[in-house]
Amino acid sequence: MALLGGSVLSAMESPAWSWKIIHVTGGAVITMDQRDQQGASEIVSPTPLAPVVAVGVCGCCGALRPRYKRLVDNIFPEDPEDGLVKTNMEKLTFYALSAPEKLDRIGAYLSERLIRDVSRHRYGYVCIAMEALDQLLMACHCQSINLFVESFLKMVAKLLESEKPNLQILGTNSFVKFANIEEDTPSYHRSYDFFVSRFSEMCHSSHDDPEIRTKIRMSGIKGLQGVVRKTVNDELQANIWDPQHMDKIVPSLLFNLQHAEEAESRSPSPLQATEKEKESPAELAERCLRELLGRAAYGNIKNAIKPVLIHLDNHSLWEPKIFAVRCFKIIMYSIQPQHSHLVIQQLLGHLDANSKSAATVRAGIVEVLSEAAVIAASGSVGPTVLEVFNTLLRQLRLSIDYELTGSYDCAISIGTKIIKEHEERMFQEAVIKTIGTFASTLPTYQRSEVMLFIMSKVPLPSLHHALDTGKAGENRNRLTQIMLLKSLLQVSIGFQCTNMLTALPSSFLDRLLSPALMEDPEIRLFVLEILISFIDRQGNRHKFSTVSTISDISVLKLKVDKCSRQDTVFMKKHAQQLYRHIYLTCKEEGNLQSHYEALYSMLALISIELANEEVVVDLIRLVLAVQEVAQINEDNLPVYNRCALYALCAAYLNLISQLTTVPAFCQHIHEVIDMRQKEAMYLLPEDIFVERPRLTRSLDRLGPEVLFRQSKISEVLGGSGYNSDRLSTPYIPQLTDEDRLSKRKSIGETISLQVEVESRNSPEKEERAPAEEITYETLKKAIVDSVAVEEQERERRRQVVEKFQKAPFEEIAAHCGARATLLQSKLNQIFEITIRPPPSPSGTITAAYGQPQNHSIPVYEMKFPDLCVY
């Protein structure tokens, strides 16, 4: 086409162009309407014969248009189905790399074309434009890329705003490609708020077509994944961990996971899943959630976990607890291990916040806590160990109050009490299980602290702990004691310790053994089970679950180790305390078969784990004393209890006789057992500890041949090196203040103790002692003996010094501890007698035992002579 003079000569005609010629004085104005802008035209003006006024020629005439626009126009074919013109795209890419300052203009022009094509529904050109943008993004990494990215994000936002699913998916795919690009230069002003909102909305798509709905949701998840990758590690970008973003991203991912759970529950079989179904929104959402949590730093864990808790609350997902457990398994396996305790703290705080929610909701939270603690075994509790258990124990006490009152506001509501009792019991069991799970993740020293902490919460009848009064108070105390002892039992299971002194210190053992004297049989059984868990360190407990008189214990395959020095010291310090509680527990009328089985296990485990020759002798004395309890029957025990005690003694003596391997001892025990099998089967465990025991009407006419004789046992064991004097001495339990509190100590024992001490110190006895006659020979002998005594004293001092210099520390500590225990027992007896009034001359007691006496003076207010105080 050429302009000659005032006319227009058309050298070539094109249907894509329309010409309007306006003749003006002195020249012509040429305007053209470009309909499709495909291809390029040339305007040749060899000789300008007349002035030409061109209006908008730079935007219309190809030769006068900027080069970047011509290069952009050239990548679009006449038919959009032909796709991107690759040769022209290469030219455009080369131009952008050669002149990076033009990249922002190229992006702006492409954006202008794309927006116009979207509004005109020319989607073929829209796809070509996005393909060109993707290629330019992948190729160009210069300092001007930020301005180009702004245009790119503007075009992506335009596509995401469209109602066409294909355009939304197209925009998402382009954004994902952009998110995978590592930019060389930072951006200080870029914002992704729109994309977070739009992608989250796409994750909740409710399109009618299931296939399209799935594609939109997957695109939304991929978009969120792209946003996370683009922003999570760049401090200059918008903080994706802010609550405003996390409150959209996390629920969107959980929504797709939740719907996957529902789909799986309706699916007939997981084996029918096709290859196409493997790439589902749920799996993509799980992968995105794992990636998000894996990138979370210490300060971001809270913002990432809080939306999960809110989502589970809003959709009532705690009660089935399956989805909640799955979510937190994903969380615990994804976050960094050193951050695990933060998740646990979030869950504990949420449990406190829901303390008045339904029991099923609280039980779901506790179950999730239990599962999370198992996964984060190394650091699930974190620095605040006792705070975790304090929270769980507080919830346990609240649940007990709810169970008793039947209402969450502690007001009695009879109508819903039965339902809530059942739910609260389930919650309490879940809390106890969780306490045990947490404790199993702790090292030994922390588990000991936790056990002391739990034991300190148990309400016990002591001088320093007041109990709730009234019927409701008694129920509350009993339930609290049972639940806390159950928790302590869970903590003690699997507890391994090498030193029993550190595992069972005096402060803990005293409080633990106090409930053993209570009348409630369930509480006594829990105490026995806890002690067995502590003592059993070789895993022999299950081998004594059945009480029997087995003829050969080698079939049990017991694991027996030599008693260590630490265990010897422990038994010297606490053995009498343990024996006493075993003895008093045997005398309880409310004992069941489970109690006798626990007593047998405890006696057997002490014999295997903690026994030396002295302990074996004391255990035999204890069991013979139990047999005497059943024989004399001062406590009027039922026939079943007496038969059970006889059977318990037979089973234990059968075991200990085979452990000591003394032939004469074994022969005596087997003779008695054989005689019982012939004449008194009701005295053996095989006939007593069964579902329907066979009992006799009377036990008053038992012959000596069916009883174990202390004299015979003392004789046969004394011949094998055991202490026969100690064996021949009947066992008598030591009495402490706990008997006064539990009303177990008899009045007769108190009187006899007082009378015995007074009789020893009475002046009449001193007067009856004959006076020694003093002669010359007596004085001479005294002088000679004094020299010998001095020599003996010096030798004794030398031995004492040598012992303290060379003896092991454990031996010295055991020696001093035994002397201190003996001294303390004597002082306790003296104080006990001192603070009680003497018996009246008539031999009766002035006040009933166990009732308060107004004229008695506490020990700490008494005035003692100076020589008695140190």
C-alpha cells in the first residue's frame, strides 16, 4: 500500500483490514480498524508528495508500532487452534533476554490482550497468552522480573475470577509454575491475600458435576501449595503464618481430608480404587498439609494448630475421634521433633477450654492426646512435665464431680444423670490411659517425680490431710482415690529401676501403703498391684498369675538374679513395713480371689527380686503367722477367707522350698501338701481359687498333719545354715501411727505394751534383785578386768575406724540405717506410752481407743528433761 499525492493506491487488499479515507486539504488522513491483528502490514511511502496527518498511526500501522508489541502480536496465529507460533515465540524470548527493560511492557501488553480476550470469550487466545507468559517466566531471571510478575499475577487473578472452571484451572497451573521459580531479586510489595482467599474458596467447590468439582478442588489445593512454597521461606514476602492466612489454608485442607474419610467409609472395598483415584484431593491435601507443617518454625506452631482445633470443634469431629486422631498423626509426623511438646500443650489448653463440654468431646481430645504422645515419645511432654499431669488430674477430678452431681455446673440434674455417668466413666478411663501413655515416654527419674506427684494428690486419712465429710464427700473421696491409684498403676506399669531406694523413697512408700489399711477392697487391690509393678523387674509377674502348688517350678522358666547391695539396703530399711502391710491385708474380711492372687504374686516376686537369706527367713515367718491367723481366727473370718489363707500359705511355701533347694524343707512341704490332697482338698489353691470353690463347714478340727509346723521348718533350715533362732521366733507386726488412724491396732496390744514397759521399770523389781557381796577378790578381779576391758575397747575402736576406712559405702549406710531404725522404733514406743494415760487400777481403760481425749498433750508441747533432748 502506498500513499501517492492525495489519493490512496492499494497495491494489495487484505480482508482483515478496512480502510477509511478522509480527504483533507493538503493531504489525506488514513485510519484503519484492526479486527484481528494477525500478521503484519507494511506501509511504503517512497516520496511524501503531500503532508500527511496520522491520528493513532503508532498504534495502528505495523511499521510505526513498538517492536515488543509487534513481537507479541506475531506469536498469535490466525486460528487459535494452531497454538502458539513457536518461531515467533523464540524471537520474543530472545528480545526479552536482550532487552530486559522491556519485560514489564511485554507483560503489560500481554495482560491487556488477555483481559480483552477473556471479556470477548476468545478462550483459545487466552490459553496462548498464558503459555507465552509461562515461557517468559521460565526463561527470564533479571532484576526487572518483579514488574513483569505483577502483570502476570494480574492475569492469573483475572482467570481465577472467571466462572469458567477451565480458566480457573488454567490460572492455577500457571501460578503453580510461577511458584516453583526461585527469583533472584526480592519483592517488598507483593501480596498474595487474594490468591489465598480464592484458592481456599476453590477447595470448597460445590460444583454440580463431580468430576469438575474434583478438578477445581485439586486446583485449589495446588494453588495453596504454591502460595506456601512461594512465601514460607521468604522473610520479605507476606507472612503466610499469620492467623488470617492460616485460618483459611488449614481448614481448606482439612475439609478435603474430611470428605475423603466419608468417601472411604462408603466405599465397598479399598482394593477397587483405580489408578486415577489414587491422585485424589484428599491425598493432595495431606501432602500439602505435611509440607506446610514441615516448614513450620517454633513460633509458628501455635498458629498452624489452632485452626485444626477450631475446625474439629465446628464440625463435631471429636466424638468419632477417628478423623481427629488421623489429623494429629499427620501433624506429629510432619513437624520437627523438637516442637512436639508445643502440640501437646495446645491440646491440653484446648482440653481445659472444653472442660464443660460433653464427656464424649473431652474423651476424644484425650484420646488424641494419647496417640500424639506415643508418636512424640522423646519430647512429647517438654519442659513442663508436672504441668501436663496436673492438667490431666484436674480434668479427672472435675469429671468425678460431674459424675456425682449429674451436671456440668455442679447442680443436681436427675434426668440426665445416668447418661452422664456412663459418659464420664468413659472419659475417666481415657484420661487414665493417657496418663500412662505420657508416663511411658519419660525417663526413669521423671517417672518417679510423676508418681510422687500423683500420690500427693490422693486424699488419705492422715494427720495433715482433711477429707470431705458427709455421704457425698465420702463418695467423692473414694472415687478420687480409685481414679488416682488407677493412674498411678498405669504409670508404674513397665517401670524399670536398678535401685529400689530411689524408685520407692520413704515419702512415697509411706503414702502408698496407707490405703492398704483401708476397708475398701478395690483400693487395697490397687495398692498391691502398684507394689507388684515396682518389684517385678525381670518380667516374672505373669508366671504367678495363677496360685498353685506346682511340683516343679522349672517349667515356669523364672528369671532370677542375685540380690544387689542396693536391694539389700532397701529391704533392711523397708522390709518390716512391707511385711506388716501384707499381714494386715491378709486379715481383711472383704478380700476376694483377686486379693489372694495379688498377695501370692507379691510374696513370690519379693522372694525372687529382693531376697537374701535374712529376707527368706522373714518371709517364711510371715507366712506361718498368716497360717496362724487362719487357724486361731481371732478376727472371725468367713470360712472362704480362712481356706484361702491356708491355700496361700501352701502355694508360697511350695515355691520358696524349691527356690531354697533344701531337700528336708522340700520334703516337709510336700508331705503336708500330699496329706491335704488326701484329707483336706479345701486347704489347697487348686480347690479354692476357682469359680466354684469347695468349702467345708468347719475348720476347727484340723489335725497337725495338714499344717506347716514352725518347729520342723526351723529345724530343717537351721541345719542348712539359716538362722534357726529367728525362724523359731513367731512373727509379730510392728505397730505405727497408721494403725491409730485406721483403727487396726487392738486395745489389748496397747495395754500389754504399757504394762510390759512399766513392769520393767517398776521399783518392786529392783528391790527383788539380790545385792552383790563386795570382797577383796572381787576388787582384784575388777582391777584386772578393767585392763582387759581397756584392751578390748581399743581393739574395738581400731576395727570401727578400719571399717569406715575400707568398707563400701552401702554397707556402712545399711549398718547406720538399721541402728537408726531400731532407735526410732524404741523412741516411738516411749512417746506412744508417754502421751497416753496409764491404765486404771481396776485394769480397764479410762477412755475408748481411737476417740479424742481432751487432756492429752501433743508430743511437740511436752517438756522433757535436758538429758533426754539432743
